[in-house]
Amino acid sequence: MSQEQIYEAAGFGGSVPRGTRPGVVVVDFSYGFTDTQYPTASDAATQMAATKRICDLARSQGCPVIFTTIAYNPGELDYLPWLKKSAGMKALLEGSRLVEIDAATGIRPEDAVVVKKGASSFFGSTLNALLTGAGVDTLIVTGATTSGCVRATVVDAVQSGYNVLVPADCCADRAAAPHEASLYDLGQKYADVTDSSDILRWLDSLSAAAP
């Protein structure tokens, strides 16, 4: 059996239902992950431009746009197990440029920014409360990195009760192989992997259908 047949026989790869109250979570498009002068970063210019188009349209329709960033204070660096495995993350210190959201995303003052300490944007943060308060039923997840914090956020989003859409052209990673493998796995088990054009059309359709 081919890989496709194996996954289909196991019942994976179904389509995600789309609701009527979308929200956007932009995962870790901070300078530490987008400015290549930093070793933790990758070139995410194209992905941020595509994300900006989605965020701009979502805001215009009253949908929440929430950004996340990883930021540590010095007293945490020696105690968090993730930082022993991924020591490069220790550079993401509170108050540094590395943890600021990249201006290329088009972030606005009214956008919420969730500070997190680990991979998932949900773990130990206010994200779920913000989405619940906004009545979100379908989550659009973009950001960096695809194989790390984006993937962890999508998995936790599904486990928190959200239908999830992942526009692949809005996700960045340091290497192609983990990026592609993660998108494949997400698309088979947790989310609909699509693109920004599809998301924009869907958002427009919701606006057109509104009374």
C-alpha cells in the first residue's frame, strides 16, 4: 500500500468544518525568528507578507488577531527543561528586540500579544481565554516555526475544541524537510492545510453572507 492509501485506510485526512467566527493566531513572528542576523531565525519575509493580508482582512471584519512571542526573564533560564534541549532559545529575553513582534506582520496596537514560555501558544497562557471570550470557533494559525511552535499550537488548538486551518504559505521554518513533514502530518491529523488565497476567499464569503 502507498502512504496515501495507508493514511486513508486509517481514516485520516478528513476535511475540517469551517464555522462562522474565525480568529487568527500568529505564532512567534518575532525578530528572534524572522531576522536572520539571529541564529534562531529564518527568512520569513514572504510568509509574513501573506500573513499580513489575512490579518488585515480579519481585523476589518471584526475578527480577533492575536500574536504570540516567547520571552524569558533571566531567572527562568536555568530551570526550564526545554532550554536545556534548545539552548538557543535562551537569547529570547524579556525586553530584548528578539521578542518583539516583527513590524512586517502589520501588527497593530489593538492586537493582543500572548507571551509564552514553551512551544504551544496555549500552554500556560491566556490564549484560550481570549479566543473563548471572542467566541471563536475556527482558528487560522500562521507563524514560525512550522515544525515547532506552529505544530504544537495547532495540536493544542484541536485538543481545545477549535477547528483549525493552516495556510502553508504563511508558515516558516529553518529547513524544508521538517517544514514539509510537519505540514503533511498536520493536514492528515489535525487541520486543513491550505493557502492564504483560500483563507482570504473564505473570509470574504463570511462577510458577504453577513446580514
